[in-house]
Amino acid sequence: MKTPRDIVFFIGNVLLLFPLMCFGRYAHETSPLEISVSFHLNKIYDINSMNETYLIDGYLVLLWEDPDNPFPDTDSAEVTYENSEFPDNYPIPTFEFINVLGKREILNKQLKFFRGGKVMYNERFHAKFTADMDFHLYPVDRQVFNLQIEAFSKDIEQLVFTSAELTPEKLDATYLKEWTIMGTRDTISKITYEHFNGISGTPKVFSRCTFEIITERKFNYYFWQVLLPIFLIIIASWLVFWVNDFSNQLNISFTLMLTVVAFNFFTSTLLPRLPYNTFIEIIIISGYTSIFLTAGAIIFNNAVVLKKSKKMSLRLIRIFRWLFPLLYTVFLAILISVLFLED
């Protein structure tokens, strides 16, 4: 039979522990799960500028603390489950790739429980991703290929990414024959979704982790195969000022115009339809303009000036011989300064 002293002692313990249990439980339930993310890039390849897509093969590792993890009764410091051995009753934090196209293919997955409460999820995956690409400077452009991971269905009050790491520091560029890797960047940000307003009355904020691979397009191919021929065609269009026969002058100008049109068809197959002109398209348009003005100058000289004075006609032709190259050189200098030096 319990004495009054025992009853008083029991009630005192209950009064002392009850607030601690309540507030401790509340803090545990309201503090978000903190996850560190690391991404090891095996390769990035099959970059398609037309579709603005690329393929990524890599390893994703998530690490978090869970004091209640089901660590088995064993002397080992860690326990590993792989693929089909995955425990069905343990909830892995939900996440998604924001900029993935279709469904990612998980080649292998691993779950590790560490004595002391740490849990690590590791998977090797393969998927197609997309990113907004800026082609203003094409084909001397830089592009940022990224991979965005975000918590799914859990806002920052429930789950946050605390750190991000992209490895290796020096990426393998053998799969990027058209690109040079300039560097990498990893960031953690908060993304607000307004469409939750109608449900909860307030927008939801989610944690997002972004890994970026900064690349620069290799220019050599486009210089030798596209830009140099266009410049040579433009220079050739000025040679009509050294041709005396008017019909030959017109034939040369219109033939060169059709050649530039062919180059325009070629470059249009390399890029998506854009609301702006790229650097290479501006060069092609300048080729149209130069050849058109050259033909116009020849027609004006033969139809107007030559009828008035042959001497004046010859003098005008001599002016055109240096005026057209000078104006085009000034145009290129202004174009390069606007597009590249201010970038």
C-alpha cells in the first residue's frame, strides 16, 4: 500500500515531467528535417541546343539525422540496404528534380543507417534535363546546365536543405566535344509557390538545391565552317567595284546573295525558333545588307552617274572601293563592343 509520501512524490514527478514532455514533443514535431545534399557528376552529354536539353548521369547523396532510425541490434557501426533489400517501412524524405523531362531512371540505390542517428540515402540515376539557354552570343555563347532538387510536399517548416556540394571539383569533359567546362556552382534557395493560397490562405515556401555546370561553346568549328566563309563572301561582293561590265557585276552580286541565303538555312537548323537574333544571324543579315547595298550602288552608278559623266562615275567607284570595307569594319567593331564587351 502506497503511503502519502509516495503519492506526493509521484504527483511531483508528473508535474515536473509533463511540461517537459509536451514542449519537447512540440519542438521535435515543428523543427524541420535538415538534409545535406551532395551530387557527384559522372557525365553530362548529348546536349541538344535545338531542344534545350541534356543528359546527366550521376550520384545523389542525402544525409540527415534521425534518432529514431531503426538501427538493428548489431555491433557494426553502420548497416546498409541496397536495391531490393530496401526497408519498406522506413520513410525516405520525398524530393523531386524540378527541371527533369520525363522520369529519371534509378540504376542503383542504397540506404545506410549509422549508429548514433545519421541516415544516408544514395542513388545513381540517369535522366534528361532542360534549362533556359541564352543564344544571343551564339556561337560564342556560354550556357549553364543545371540540376534542381526540391523537397516535395514538405515546405521549409518540415524539410530544409542545409548544404550542397557538387563533385568532383574537376569535371570530366571528354563527353563534351562541343563545350569547355568553365566552372561549377552549387546554391540553396527558397522558392515560393502562390498556388497554395487558395488552400491554406498563404503561399508555401520550399527549399531548393541547385547544381550548375558553367560551359562555353567551342568556337573553332563555327569560325571555319560558317563565319569565315560568310566574311569571304562579303569581301567578294566588294570586288564588283573592280569589274567593268555591268551585267557581270549584277550576276556576281545576286549569286553571292543566294550563297548567303544557303548559310542562313544551315544555321536555322541548329537553334530553336527565337524571338531575337543571335550573333551569327546578325552577321548573316549584315551579309544580306552589304551585298544588297553593293548591288544598289552599282545600279545607281550605271543608271544615273554614268549617264552624266564617265569621269564622275569612275571617281564614285573608287570611293566605293574603300567606303564599303570601312563601313563594314566599323559595324563589326560596334557589334562586338555591344554584344561582348558589355556582357
